[in-house]
Amino acid sequence: MSEVTIRFSKIFVVLDPTRMIQPALMRAEAIARLSGAQIVAYCCTFDSRATGSADDKNAWLAWVRDSLDRILASTRAAGIDVEVQLEWNEDWRTALTDAAAASDCDLLVKASSKHSVMQRKFAATSDWMLLRQAACPTLLVTDKPPKGQRILLAGIKLRPEDVEHERLNQSIVDLSHYISDVAGFDMHAVTAYRGDGGHFDRQRFADSCRLPRNRVHSIEGLPQNALAKAAVDLDADTIVIGYVDSSDAAEKLIDQVDTDILVLPSSSA
């Protein structure tokens, strides 16, 4: 068991009122049951058809709130404390990132949608905006159903070049062990190297990750490609990775894997 004392006490989860199946809420519920956390259920809505009058807008908001109440009924029935935040804003991506920043939560959970390279390049997607602005870990989830034996994959920088990366590595290891301990994952760690990377000391890497040798992996290539390959090879359910800047591997990984991705910002390390 890990000796790290990490707790999630307030989880910010993004809801879509048009869907009864909410992958992000399902993950948040599972975490809340284990940690006793409160859930802040956030929804930003806008309908141009309801902008004609205050009555139209209020009627639309009432419909959305009723939908959220139905979606959250089982969550509340499970005894989980839920706070609903409903916002009217046409620019929902900016509203979402601002609300998340103001929430004082220690975990953000959002369903992630796949985008093409061109879509990511020319449009500010909500996934990227959250990663770039979040001050706490962000869990981007898929609608892939969980399986019996679950694998968690920690992405570690083999030779951190500064204190910031060293601290981020340690945070990734600590949080990965915590999740594995409380949620029953089998934890693995992977690092990427280039062709001139030199000798890989497997035992030293395993010791730094607090894992046996058969649970650590070294793959040649760019970090996002190495993580994607390891995720496929291991059939991983969750990847834990750090985020340092807008050119980081976390953004490039989102559209390569059908796996939940938990991203730690360097500010939380």
C-alpha cells in the first residue's frame, strides 16, 4: 500500500443535459463513493430559440434543470452530496473553464470527444482549454465500459531536466499508487526514449516508481506515441500523465487512445 495521503474532497463534473448516460458522472460517482467527495455538477446551456424573451429563456432553463435532476437522481439516492451549477452562456467553452477555475475543486471530470488534427489545430476545444488552465488534476473519460481486471498506466519522464519535472514525476507516481490502492487497479509505468537515449536502468526506474521490474516499460519514440503503444499493448483503462505546457504530450495523446486520461498540471505538483 502507498503511504501517500491523497484525498479528493470536491469533484467538478461536466454534464450534458441531452444525454441520460453520463460517462463523466459515472466516474465521478465511483470516486466520490471511495473518497466521500462532494460532486459539483456543472452544465452550461444556450439555445438561440430561447433568446426572444425572458420567459422563453426561463422556460428553457427550467427544462434543463429538470433534466439534470433526473440525471442526478441516482447519484443523490446513493447518498452523495451534489451541488448543481447551471449557467446560460453561448460561449460554453470559456464559461466552462472559468467555472472550473472558480470552483475550488481538487478534481475535474469531463467526457472527452475525439477530434481530427485539423479540428484541434483551428478550434479551441474544451479539452485543451481545460488542460491549459486547470490548477488541479483533470480526468478526461471515454464511454468505454470498465472490465474486470483494470490496468492503470503512469507516464513518467525518464530524465527530468528540472525540478518542476521531478516534482511532477513524483506526483504522478504518488497519485497512481493511491488510485491503484483504493480502486483496485494493476499499476504499470512507462517511459519514452529516443534512439540516442543511452542505457535504460530498469531496476532503478522500477525503484523510482515503487513497482516490480515486470510492471515498468521503456518504449522508443515520442512520449505520446510511447504512451499510446503501451496503452494498447496492456489494454490500459486509465493513463496518468503530467502537463507542463501547451506543447506537451498530454494534448497530443487525447485523440490517440480510447482510454481515460488523468492529467496532472505542474502547478499541483
